[in-house]
Amino acid sequence: MIELHVWPAQWGLPSMDPASLALIIYMQLILPSKFMLVESVNPDISPSGQLPFMKRGKDIVAPASSVIFYLLDDANGFDTSAVKATINPQDTAWLAHAESNLGDLVFHMFYSLHANWNGLTHPSIVYQFPIPQRYFTPHRLRQSYRSRLESAGLWSLPGIEQEQKAFPKERPLKEKLNPRDARDRFLKVFEREKVLKKARTTLDMYARLLDETKFFNKEQPSLLDAIVAAHILLLSRPPFPDPLLQDLVNTTYPSLVAHADLLYDETLSVNLPTRKATQGSFLGSLLPTVDQAEQSDVWETRLRLAFIGLTLGGIVTYISAAPSIESA
């Protein structure tokens, strides 16, 4: 069976990652329930260092764009004529735009807003990692999105819980009227409004492109439908503590939400065969491979080695002390 390695399921969706979710939807259009999902939190096992990737016999295909080309290649024996007919050359620009701009909105909600990171994203992924990775890998994952979101102007936005902490209801009136506090609050509200404006610009484009049609290419769902639907599902369905963009999507763009729900019903409403990726041995999970060591920062490598040293030191100490304990 074909295996599709993806980030784990969450919130009633088969993956919490937009690229993984889009590929699942697309493969369901081509190979409905004829592949197995393998949930993983270790992108190092992928040839590209990224999830998702696909395994078919001896073929290992990554990243997601290469999986698409693999599925559409007649030499690989898949019947994709119906889906192929909906792929137009002009879609390429839209595909890149959707992955970039809608991806920025999803990652902003998951990783930038502190309330969502602390109350949703981190608790959802932390126990997926073995010890000791769970103590540092989720934070490294969050930091990996920082430069992208900073470039998009979507990183340093204050969260709801920061505003509540800065302006508790029980504050004396004279403190509430402090000019500096008022200025800071205005700046926070202004920054949040900038994000909403940026999101409206992106979402307006796809609402107009969809217009009143069922799918973006009118007749049949395409790769663009899968990508847009995956991002809208991840914006509209998770229980975000700070629903900044979720409220916008659900109240202002009902056509995009209905489109995403339609793709969900047609492709994701069934239980797909799923298994967890094997983590390997405990000690093996601590020791970085050559590739991992090259990709890891110095801090993580030192932490792993220190943990191993403490563990082995404790074992040696116990063994050396055992005879004296018995004689006593």
C-alpha cells in the first residue's frame, strides 16, 4: 500500500499541517482510500527534510510538489485523467500564491499568537515527541516559522492574553487612564487590525475567484481547490483561544468555508487507514545522525549529549556503588 507520511491529526482533521492536509485531500480525489496515512513528527526521515512525503514500494517521493508530479505521471500507473483535466498552466501562479499567503495566515494563528501557541498548538504536539525532544523540539519548530512570519509582518503581534494581563479589569481608574498605557493599547489594537486587513486582502481574492461556482475550475475539484480548502479548514475549525482570523473567516467568507466543507465531505469524511510512525529506540532517538547534527543548532546538540552523559553517569555510579551497598 502507498504510505503518505504526514504531520499528526488534530481537531477532527487528518493532519494539523496545511501541506499535509492539502495532499491528503488531493490524493483522496485520485486514489480514494487506497493509501495509508503514517503520522509522524520527525521530518528528518524525509529525503527533503520536510513532511509530507510518499512511499510506494522502493519509491520515496518528496516534497509535496514532487508527490503531485509523481501522481500525474502516466508512467506510474495512476488513473488521474479526470483530475488532470482541471489543471491549467495559469494555476501555477495561484498555487504558489495560496501556499504562501494562506500559509502565512495559518502559521500566524498557530505559531505567532501567544494565546494560540500556549493554549492550542504546543499542547497538541508536545506529547507527540519522545523524551527529551519534547522539551525543546516544539519551540524549535515554532522558531522555524519566525523569519517567514516576520517577513510577512505577522510575527510580533500581541495576543489577547497579553492585553488582558496589561489591562486587568480590577485596575484603578487612574491607572487605566495612564497615557502610556493608552498608547500601548492603541498600538496593539492597531497591529491586530493590520493583520485583519492583510488577511482580508488575501481572502477577498479567493472569494472573488470562486465567485458562485462549486469549484475554482467550475466543474471538478483541482489541486488549487485542495490547497485552499486545507488552509480554510485549518483557519475555521480548530478551537483557537485567540480567534482573530477564525472569526473573520467564518463570518465574512461563508463561500470559502462552504467550499472547504464540501471538499471535507467528499474526501475526509471517511476513516482513512492510519498508523503512527515508529520512534525507534529510546537511546537512538537521543543520538543525532550526521544529517541531524548538521541541521541542528549547537544548543540542541549539547543538550542531547548532556542528557546522555547524565544518564550514563547515573548508571555507572549505580553499578559501582552496588557492591558496597550489598556488603553493608
